[in-house]
Amino acid sequence: MSFLYFYLLILVHPYIAQWHRLFPKLGRKSWEAMVPGYNYFILYKDVLNKPWWSLLLVFPGVHIVMWMTINVSLLRRFGFYSFTETLQGLFFPYLLFAKIAKEEQLQYGPATNWANSKELEQRKWGDHIILFMALPVIGHLIAIILDKVSRDKPGSKPRVKEYGDSFVWALVAAAVIRTYSFEPFQIPTGSMEKTMVVGDFLFVNKLAYGSKVPITPLSYPLVHNIVPIVNIKSYLTWEKGTYTRLPGWSKIERNDVVVFNFPSGDTAILDPRTPSGLMGHDFHGLLNQEAFSQFINSKQNVNLMNLDSLGQIALYKEYIAGFDKWKARARAHFAAGYFPLNSQEYAAGMTHGGLIHRPVDKRENYIKRCVGLPGDVMEIVNSVLYVNGKRAYVAPGQALLYRIEKNKVSFPSTEEMLTRYGLENSADGARTDFDAVSDAQFYILNLTRKEKQQIEADFKIKLSKTRYPQYSDLAVNGVNNVGPMQQISNLDQFPKDLNVNNTMTDFQRFQVPRKGQRIAINAQNIAWYKRIISAYEGHKLAIKGDKIYIDGKKATSYRFAMNYYWMMGDNRFHSADSRVWGFVPEDHIVGRASFIWFSKSPFVDSFLGIRFDRIFRFID
């Protein structure tokens, strides 16, 4: 349901609730109850002595809380305190308002006398409901514990009421601040090393590009999409809006560090065991992997290791010919709650929560550098990014993967490389700047340009960039010798198409779509735009041979409804970014990463791992 209906409810509510008959009991004129907006201002002023709270009614999500607050507060001034009366005030107050309007003996009274034990007893369980709505169970535990170790002061609010009010206000304030201005964010992975590192805590400035009005405003404000520990959704979809962005201070500029909702997170596999509640983030990548597993599993009498090269090629060609069928089978497998065929969980007979479909604002938050703006022409050659034909900006923290033969140099210990050059390795392998063991022939180093130059100068060596092979590298006598395994490997990179060859170090020339731009679409280029047309812009897309149908009509061109961006991590060889899942739509943009307020390394134990040199730093 659109949140516009909820605004409509707020506007018509005073008339349904017969406030024009209640206002004279407050010493107000009947006509004041009929003026939209002003009527709420009067009640917040007279009932709660907080007239400015009426402004919070304009914020989606918060508006329902504030609507409930004024209804319950007004009813209590007429003597309705009980458990059932509080429930009515929260969800359907009209019967009680009708009773007040009809019965003359029900008069507007003073605020609760906290020294009156009878009044306290009357509202006891109603206050418990308010506290439960604000902070279920935990709030009650806090109130009970504090009540045991101390005593309420005579004439003061009981702890249940005190904490209920405090938690409600804290949640409202947090919801407004986090949704419309600044939100704290923690760097969970190394994709932006070494510009931002694992353990950095930063603020995301949502005002910079304009705050997004939430699509699902009925949400617990202190978490993003999963309530920790219990691993349940933190939001309801009863109220849903459409993409709306308030005016911002600026537009996204090339090379800004941007936080955005993960584009490939529209469908996900629910795994309640994990902190994020997901089995991986890139469902579409998992789907391709499972499709291949489903095919191999169907060949029960075939051992790949016993096949010669021709036998393997024939088998892979069979898979490619039936790719859509195996992909559909993989989707059904996940939807039924099964883990991947090759996983230990599947072997143990475990099941997961099935597929979930998350709205845009509740998809995982990602952080990358915006290297491509709408209309930019992009290309990557041997890890060098070109934008509109020119070499792109190289951030000081941008890291590439280099290697050198071990017989050409003798590096010191890992600890010495950390001390001298700041090359960190984590015990869990999440970050490896200096790798001396995984390859018998080569040292492998993940370095910024400055670190590379310093190491080359110190050891009088020349480091070589790592490069993944392309089809052009496999050509024989000028003819591409493309095998089916190479086609299957194409599914790992955007646009995840069997016949489009891109790698993490080399990407074909393409253009980032611009709002209003019309392009010709055909069987050769539709792979680049399938998700835009169907997933992001909501059209029904069908491809039948060489013909393309959009919303049931044959199409030879398409006009983009939104701007799109190309995002890449500065840690280029360890980043799942646009090279994997493609373009980022403008409605997924959250804000600009602006300020690091704290940083703690999970890899270094010295002084609790606090990185003092990174605290209170602005992000360039």
C-alpha cells in the first residue's frame, strides 16, 4: 500500500474521530479541529506541551508513531488508561473518540498525578504496552532491573513509563536522523582497501545527494534489514512508497566514495544462521554456480576426471545448450529451501529459509568509488581504467595485485613487511597484502602505487601486474579458439552472459546509461541491459531468438528512465563491484561517505588495534 494512503488517513482522521466535538472540551473552538495540520499542532501543544512534534507527522514511518502518540495521549486525558483502551488508542481509537464526543460526563482532565496510586494502577498495563512497542522485552528487562536496585521517587513517573517515553523518543529521533541526514556505517570487507580499511567506522552524508524517502518506512530504526540475534526482518511492507529523493547539496561527482543499496540484492537466499541473514549477497552469481552443479549432478555415471579433453568439451557444450533449463532448476532448488548441492549443509539434510525479495531501501549497503557517471564511456585494459578515452584518476589508496619470481628477490618476514611497509595480513585470509606461501614460484603483493614504487626502489626489482586471460589471448592464427569452459567463466563477470567476455582486469568498451537516452537493442547487446529493463525499471522482458519484446511488444530500441553509475572498489583484485553485478541505478544511491570517526583493526593487537592515525579523518 502506498504511504500516500497513510497520509490521507492522517488528514481525514480528525473528522472520523469527531475532533470538532472534542475540541470545545479542551477550551478550543470547533473550527480549529477542522483545519488540516493546525488541528494536530493544537493537540500537541495543549496535550503534550510539545507543538513542534506535529512537524514529525511529515516523515514517512515516523508519522504513524506520532499519530499513535497523540491519540493515546489525548485519550488518557479523558481517563482511558487500561490495557484494552491503550490498544484501541494505538490501532483503532474511533470507538473511544465517539464515546467522548457523545457522553457529556467525559471531560478533559489534567495530566496524570504521579503521586496518586489509583491513577498509577489504572495506567500500569497500558504503559507496559507503550514500552513493548518501543523496545520489546529488552525495555522491560531494563526497567525491572533498575526498579530492583533503586526505588521510584514519590510523585515521579514509574520506570516503565519513564523508559517507554525515552525509548519512543529515541527511536523517533534515530529514525529521522538516520533516514534523512547522517547514518553510521562500518567497513565490513576489504573491497575499498587501502582508502578505507576493515574496521573503519564512518558517517554517510545523505544530505549531499538528497535524502531518499524510504520505500518501506515501517521499520525498526536502529537496524537496517535484520534484527540481530533473532534474525527476523526489521521492516514491514504494509506501507510502501515509490522512489522519491529530496533536493541535495550536490550531484554525484566522478570519484566520489558512495554508499548505495546492493543492486543484485533484489532476490536473496535467507540463511538465518548468518549475521546478515543471507547466504551470500549475489544471488545471481550463486544461481549460475548452482546451475552447473545441477547439470554435473545429473550425470551420475560420468566422472569428469576420466574424460579426455574432447569428452569434457562435449559435456560442457551440452550444459551450455541447456543453460536456461539448468538455471531454472537451480532457482527451484533454492526456492524449495535447499542448500547448494555441493555444500556440507545439503549433505547433512539441512534447509534454509528459501528466497526473499527485498525492496530497494532494505538491500545490503555497499560502499565503492563512483568511477563512471551517466553517459561515460568506460573500458578496462590490464587493470587500467579508461573513462571517455582517458586514463582515470588513481586514488592514493587504490591497490593492484603484483607478483615477482621468488628466485629474483628475497623478501623479509611477513612481520617485517608489516613494520616497514604497512602490509597487513589477517588470520582468516580476508586481507592479504603480502603472500609468500600460496604460490611456490611467486611472491604476490597487494599494493598501492606508492607502496609498489617504494618496494621496487628498496629491493631494486620490477613487479609485474597480474592479468587474467581474455579470449583474444587464446586466439590461434588470428581466430578465437573459444572453448565452452571459457564461455562458462563469462558468467562470473557482468553481464553474466555466456557470450560476453569480460574479466576483472579487462573489460570491453561500453557506455554507462543516462536518463532519457535511447539506444538500439538487439540480440548482441541486450545482455548489458536486461537487468535495467526488467529488474530496475520494472518492464516485462522476453527474448525469443533474435527478437526482443518489452511488455509484450516487439522492441528495437529502449529509453532509460533513470541515471546509472559504475562503481568499483579501490582494492581492485579483491572487490565484488560493478565488474560483477553491473550498473547502479540512481534510486539505489544512499549517500556520500564523508567522515571516519573511529577505526579499529581486526588484524593487529597493539593497543586494542585502534588506528589513531585514521580517527576523525574526512574522506577525499
